[in-house]
Amino acid sequence: MHFVVIGKDRSEEGRRARRPAHLEYVAERQRLILYAGPLIEEGRMVGSLFVFDLPDRAALDAYLAGDPYFAAGGIFETVEIYESRRMVPEAETGFLLAEAERARSSA
């Protein structure tokens, strides 16, 4: 199951203070993450984006509870969490065209 997590920072200072511990935590668990990186606005880091591949929401909650960016008040003013599914790039050739045909049939 894929989860998208978007966190918007409270302050740059909070990010700087927790960044080393966060990166160490992620380094040991990066197999769980499909993509992650900072959100950048006008050259400044203003948040983070994560795309996780985990079995369920409980696994995501366990991961976030241990990550210094999220744990114990964390660095984020807001956190949004969404379930998602991979569309592009196609996992199997022809998937997008088959999905388009299904969408056309149900319209």
C-alpha cells in the first residue's frame, strides 16, 4: 500500500536541529520509502514529501512515531497523509491504456 505524507515546517531551526537524527533514522529504513525529499519554495526548505510502500496504516504510524521529524511534536506545523497507488511509470506495459479503456467504459 502506498502512502503520501506531506509535512509543512514550523521553522527552519526545528528542521536543522533534528535533521541529523532524521537522516540516520531514514538511512536504516529507506527500503520502506519509494521517494522522499524536501519541499522547496524560493530556495528555502519549507517541508517534506514522502511516498511510502508499507503493508498498512499501522505500519506507517509506527514509522512516523520513530522518525525525529514526526515524533514528540516533530518539526511540522501540518501533516497530510493520503493513500495512493502507482500509475506512472507503468508497472506493466499497457496498464495506462487499459485503465483509460476502463474509465471510458464506466463514464
